[in-house]
Amino acid sequence: MASTSFIISLALLILILILHLSSSSAASHHHRQHHHQPPPPNPKLQQAYIALQAFKKVIYSDPHNFTTNWIGPNVCKYNGIYCSPSHYDNKTKVVTGIDLNGVDIAGYLPDELGLLSDLALIHLNSNRFCGILPQTLSNLSLLFELDLSNNRFVGPFPTVVLSLPSLKYLDLRYNEFEGSLPPQLFTKNLDAIFINNNWFSNVVPPSFVKSTASVIVFANNKLGGCLPPSISNFANTLEELLLINTSVSRCLPPEVGYLYKLKVLDVSHNNLVGPIPYSIVGLAHLEQLNLAHNMMSGIVPMGVCVLPNLVNFTFSYNFFCEEEGICGNLSSNGIAFDDRLNCLPEKPKQRSEKDCELALEHPVDCLHYHCGGGGSGGSNAIPPAMVPAAATPLLSPYLAPGNA
């Protein structure tokens, strides 16, 4: 009997010992798994891990849980993070892209983003990022595209972007940047410059040097000043120029007609005066021409109306007094047009006789109002008789978030 009790007791002790060892082994394995994760496979990805963890810490709203999987050293599997072989060593994987477009994240950009020196693109369009851009972004020597549009960034023009040697595409639209534009912006080797819908002020830069940009959008800023003759320095590349609602004044310079590659010219909702420069008749690639909501006058020249690629010509809300030739019936050529509220005889929906008489009595001499020459020296000089009595029309909806 005593022997049987001894055997049972020994068996229980052995079972307890086995359970204890099993439990200890599982706990040890769990500890190793969660607290001793393997490091990233190379120093570049280790730097990326540090940078992205710092970024995650300053994201204070992520309603769609987009960055929930930003955990652990395998940064190439993080949502919105893209890896590829290094520019310098195709055997080394590095982080080359951040794409957080449209995920409604709120936060700011930490200094540690400068550790991501292999980035080729940063796309942060349509979020709620705020604050100023860190100066450490100057370390991103391979950055090709920077899209910060439709956020809440503030401060003066972020000059750190001017130090990026590989940058080609710059999109700062729909933020709260303010102050003047640095002339160096137009000496950069950029292909596209979108700075519309901010609070930039002062004046359009008084001179432009030779540029490589094919698209420049200044729209919806309070720049003032006038469009300088040096705009012709964009001739070899510029295809789209949009100056909508920028408070630009004086005459449209004839040098605009030197932009022989131009497809879109929109200077609507400004304070431009004088006639349409005849040099525009040489813009054989022009598809869209919008001069609406200005104080321009004179004749609408037939040479513009017969441009071979023209599909849309808007010159409403001005003081034009004559449409030459086919200009009076552009729809017969399949061209969409708007000529309302001018001084065109026998056309419907025109200005009052009183307004038109005042305009005719005070013709504009563009030699006097030419940008940079004559007049009182102020860039915003406008003949008083040209100022319309009507209220300013609503702003053009031409540019909306997400549209180029």
C-alpha cells in the first residue's frame, strides 16, 4: 500500500515538473519573439525604421488606421512605404517612396525624415499635415517628386525645396504658405510648379531667367504686379501658364506670343488692361485661352480666332468693342467661347452704353502701362475709367483640389 502511494506521488511530481518546464519554455519563446526581433537587414533600412517610427509618433489622427501596421523592422511592408534597390547598389534594398495620398492623416513632418536619403518621391496629397517643412529635407538629394498639396502647411515659401538637386515636380497647392516667391524658384531645373491657392503676396517676380518648366500655376494668390517681358525666357519648354486671380495688372506683354509651345494660357480674374497682343496669333499649339474678368479693350483679332488647335476662347467681362471676322461666330468653327459683358454691338448680354463710352474715351496705351515702364511707377496702375461699376464676379472654378 505504501509502495503504491509512493509511485503516485512520484508521478505527480514528474508531471508538475514537465508542466513547469513547458510553461517556462513558452514564456521564453514569447519573450524572444516580442522583445528581441531581428534587426532590419541593412543600415539603410535601420535608418528608415528610425525615421518612420519618429513619423508615426507625430501622427495624432489616423481615422482609417492606415499606419496601424507601422510596427517592427520590416519597413518595406508598411502601408504607403515603397522599397526598391538602391540607386548606388542594386543588391541593397532601401525606402524610395512615401505615398500617403488621401488617407486623411493629421500630424506634422519630423526632422527624422531627413534620414530617408534614398527617397525619390513623397506624396502627401489631401491630408491634414500642418506646421513648417523641416530643414533636414535638404538631405533628400534623390527626391524627384514632392507633392504636399491640399494640407495645412504654413509659413513663408519653404526654401528647403530649392536645395533639392533632383527635384522635377513641386506641388504646394492648397496650403497656407505666405509671403513672397523667391526668384530662385524659377532657376531650378523643374518640370512642373504648382503653387496655387496659398497666401503668397508681394508681386510676380520682376524677371525670369531661362527655365525648364512646362507647367506653372500661380492661380489664387495675391501676387500683384505685372507679367514681365522676361516671361519669354520660358519659351523652349512652357506649355501651360495659369495666373487666375493673382491681382496681376497692366498690359499683357507681347512677349507672351514668344511662348511657342503654349497650350493653355489663363489670365482670368485679374486687372489686365489694353488690347490682346497680336503676337498671340503665332501660338499654333494653343488650345485654351481665357482672358475673362479683366479690363482689356480694343479688337478681338481674327488671327487668334483661327489658331489651328484652339478649342476654347473665353473673353467675357472685359471692354472689347469689336470681334474681327470669324471671331463673331466661333461656334461655326467648333470653338467653345464666351463673349458676354463686353462692348460688342448687336451682341446680347453686353455692358451698358455708359460703361462702354467711358472705356472708349480713355483708350489704354500699353507703352505707358507696359510692365516695368512708364506710368507712375506703381505696378498696379489702372486707368480709373476702366474700373467697372459692377461687383466682382465669382472666382473661376477652373482649379480644384487634385486637378493640374
